[in-house]
Amino acid sequence: MPCNLAVSITKAAVTEERLRALLTPEAVQPVIAAYLRQPGVVGAGERVIVQRQGDGLAVTVGSLTLTISGGQVQTRATRGTNATRAQELADALSDLLALAADTRFAQQVRAALATFGTVAAQQVTVDNGGVTQAATVLTLHI
Amino acid sequence: MEIKVYVLPGGTVQIFVDGQVSFAQAQQITQAVIAQLQASGVAFSAVGTVEQHKDGVTHVHVHGGVHVGH
């Protein structure tokens, strides 16, 4: 927004716990599966399985098994597991889940704003106190 | 009036009210927006005061946007 035009500015936040609660297994499973299908993410011939396990997901990539619950990724050490590869994959999935949580939160806010009228959404890059961040800007006219 | 809600990483938002409105009107609509968000399940743990932009409150700037005076 051309900020010289803004009349007022208000800030609000939800807790990280609330944000992670948006990462239900139903929401996360297709995101994880789509990521793992991308070229170069897993080795040729490696078996990939993403399935429900209790309140979370179990992700199998070749000989690696990771569990995802409450937005947290954990590796499960097994014999012959490549610890470095497991950690790299866990880190990549953690980053992906953080993005997924932000996306889900933006969707939740957009849906709530829709009660006021048509909401336009745009992806932008912002300077937030000197930190460059990706953001979703939701615009409505009343 | 125009309302822009910037949804930032980590579950934070910044709500801008713009247009030919008084600060009192901007306050009123901002509070209505926050109430609606909360009623819809957006459980804010912290909500700041509605601040007048001219008071110099720090806020996001869109890269490539138009900024005057700061």
C-alpha cells in the first residue's frame, strides 16, 4: 500500500502453537506428497510413502522414515540410515511446513474477511523492520 | 474505504485502513475486522492498538510501493 495514504495501522498475531494447529494431517499430506514428487528431491528408484499415522503422518523415503505431528518433523533412526540425508530431508520438510502454515493462515484470514465482501489476494515482498519477507496482502473495499 | 490486511510469516498481520475516513472511523472498522477474524476462528494472542499512521508507527513497506515522507 502506498503507506502515505494509510489512516491507521494495527498489528495482531497468533501464537506459533495456533499456527501449527492449522497443519492437520489432511492439510499436510498432499503438500508433502507433492514436494516429494518434484524432480531431484528423492533418488531414482527410491520408494516414497506418505501415510496417516495416529494424529500425524509417517513419511518413508527409501530407507528413511520421518514422522510429522503438530507441524514438527522427526527422523526415526534405523539401521543403515544416512543421518545426514535424514536431517537434510527433515529440515526441508520443516521449511515446507512453515510455508504451509503461513499459507493456511492466509487462507483462514481471507475466508473470514470475505464476510465483508470481495477480497483480492496478492503475493508481495515487504520490508518488515529491515527484514525482507514474503507476504500475502488481502484487500477489500467497504 | 479500503482495508489491506498484510499476512506475514509466523502468524502476524498488519491491518491498514485507507481512504477518505477519519481516524475514529478507521478505528471502528479495524475493531470490526478484528472481531470478525476472531469470531471466524483466528485466535489472536496479541492485538495492538489502532495507531494513527502519522504518528510514525513502524510497519511493513511493500517493495516497489510508493512511500512519502519516510
